[in-house]
Amino acid sequence: MPDQQKVVTIERHIIEGERAHPGATGHFSGLLRDLTLAFKVIWREVSKAGLVDILGAAGQTNVSGDDVKKLDVYADEVIYKAMDHGGHLCVMASEENEDVLHIPDQYPTGRYALLYDPLDGSSNIDANVNIGTIFSIYRRISPSGKGRLEDCLQSGYKQVAAGYVIYGSSTMLVYTTGDGVHGFTLDPSIGEFLLSHEDIRIPKRGKIYSANEGNFHRWDENLKKYVQYLHEEDKNTNRPYSQRYIGSMVADVHRTLLYGGIFMYPADKKNPEGKLRLMYECNPMAFIIEQAGGRASNGKQRILDIQPSTLHQHTPLFIGSEEDVALAEEFIQGKR
Ligand code: P6P
């Protein structure tokens, strides 16, 4: 048999990963498989979004008379309906919904809680900019039966898995279960996510910084000093850094993961706690970046150590290469 490159689907990768965990029951791999199906359904609709003039915009009815939903509302429903009956979850929480989402009474409840941002950056879709789905999985802490808010309001270091899907020219699923970070590229011809980036490691230091500098004058003075430091000429420290900002977190963090550097959404006078959500955006991305050898903080504290108080709370975010984020923290804390 010729030595063909092993084709690893995400399902195979999950099962092989679970076999490495003694006592694994298969619940976890079943959960991730159900989630992967939801991503494929969302991909199918997102990839048609460019045809909105033909298919109709949100709030209209399409050629077959169906109501066209906003894509983020559609994605939210797809994930909930894909996950509500598998018996793996006791509760869900979505960035699109104020309160936790309970499992319907007719279905069994399981041992995990799922938090997700169904379509982050969806305001960019009309410009054909990459958008994404972000998810976090925690082990339940309530005893049994219907899950509760406490199952969702856990510090990020308690995540058992996290990941994102970036929908674009090629659609990728990147996830971690605490054993490194792995990327899968969707092969539309067979509808499978195939392993394309095994054990992704973020460079220790990069030469790209990513922030919305339109907010520069609202930033803290120490942070301004850090960004001005990045602007200075110094070949030994690869400065000036290049500035890249897509305005879609999944795309900016994905580039940072692969190329290194730092992505930041700081607090500012308009958003004193920052704009990004701790539970739906920052915790999952922090778990992924740390698993790839990087760092994620709010400028003073490790993101994954923050004890959440509300489902939709915001946090400032500095995430990326270990040395870049550590240097940003030194400036922010007035040590440079
Ligand atoms: P701004 C998209 O709306 C989002 O939630 C993130 O995906 C993105 O990083 C951020 O907001 C962009 O915010 O204020 O720069 O437009």
C-alpha cells in the first residue's frame, strides 16, 4: 500500500484524543461531534450570504417563501437545536441570549455546559470579511438534572475544551481539549473537517500588533506609551511592528496564533471594561492561546483566573505571543 498521508477527520481526532484519557466515556466525543455538525450547517448558510440579493436579506422572505433570519440569529438556533437533545449538556449559554438556555424537559441532561458566541463579527459579513463561531465547554458543578447559572459562570481555567470556527475562503475549526491546539480545514467536497494544522504553537514573540487605533485617544497613558514604543525604529527588536486589524476577533486572533504578535481590545473611556465578552470570547481564546504557548491577560490578571460575576461581563484583553503580552503588561503596570 503506498504510504499515503493519513487523512484525519475531526471525528477521528476526537476519538483518538479521548482514547488517550483513561476512563473516557465517549460523552465528550459525542458532544464535539454534534457541535461539528452544527458548524457545517452554519458554514452552508454563511457561504451563501454573498447571495443575499438572490436569497433575500434578514427580515424578508426568500424565493421559496421562507423567512430569512439574520445570520447570527440563525447560527444561534442551529447550535442550540443541534445540542439540546444529545444528552451531553445540562445547560447552554449564548452571547445572543440574556439568560442561560435550558435543555428541553423531554431530553436527558448531561455532564457538560456549553457557552458559545454563534457568529462573532457578523456585522462584517456584507464586506465578505471572515467571521466566526467561538465555544467553551465546562464540566457541570451542579449535582444533576437541569443545569444552572453556576454551571456557566466558571473561571476560564476550568474549561475542558474551547475552539472557534473561522468562516472564509477556507473554513477552519481550531480547538483544544487541554492537549495542545489543532486546526482542521473543511473540505467542502466531502463535508469533512480534515486535520491540517496539528499541534499549533504560537511564536514566542512576533512583529505584528492588532488594535483599533481609532480609540487611541481614549486609551490609558501607559498603554499609549506601549503602542508608541511599537512604532519606534529598532532592528534588534523588530520594530516598528506592523499594524493589522480586521475588526473580527476570530480572524485577528487566528492570525496572531499563526504569525505571533499581540491582539488587544483595551479598556477605554467609552468602554471602561473593554468591549469583548469574558465568557464568550476571551476565555475560549485565552485557553487556546495558552495551550499554544502564548499568554492572555486583562493587563493585570491572567484572563483564565478571572472569577466571573455575570454571564455577559466585558474584560479588557491582551492576547498573543508570551513576550509581547508580558511587555504590554509591563507598560500598562507602569514598570517601563
Ligand atoms: P471595534 C465584532 O463586532 C467584535 O465583537 C469582535 O469580533 C471584534 O474584535 C470587535 O468587536 C471589533 O470592535 O470597536 O474595533 O469595531
